[in-house]
Amino acid sequence: MAATAETCRYIVKAADVCGGKACIQNTRIGVHEVIGLLQTGKTGESATRQFPGVTRAQAYACLACYEHHLAEIDYLVAHHMADASK
């Protein structure tokens, strides 16, 4: 297994998980997926319903990570949304 770097609490990056993108620890849920929901008007609570097993603390950790990596995550959200609309 490749080295894992913790970027924010509950958030990790590992080369062999989610293509090396930031994701919630022990999941394959990308930070950009949670942020995409929040940017469409959803709440942290609705993110926990959308992604069973994700806690509110983890959803809000995605927000904290986003604050530190705005450009990177905005780019991933835009591409995720574009792929979803195809």
C-alpha cells in the first residue's frame, strides 16, 4: 500500500485510493464529492444521508480541507459535475 498523507482531520490522500485525491479516511468518498453537494445548497446533514456511514464531523472536515485547498477542490468539483451531467 502506498504512503498515506493526512491533510486535515478525517481526510487523507493515498496514491492507491481515489486516484490520490483527498477523501474521507477509510472510504472512497472524495472531498470534492461532499463539497459539490454543499455547493448545490445541501447541508452537512444531507451529506450524511447521501453517503451512509459518513458522520457530520467528517462532512465538516471536508469543508475545513476545502478552505485549505480551494483551487484544487474547485477544479475537481467542476470536473465531477461535468461528468455527472453527461
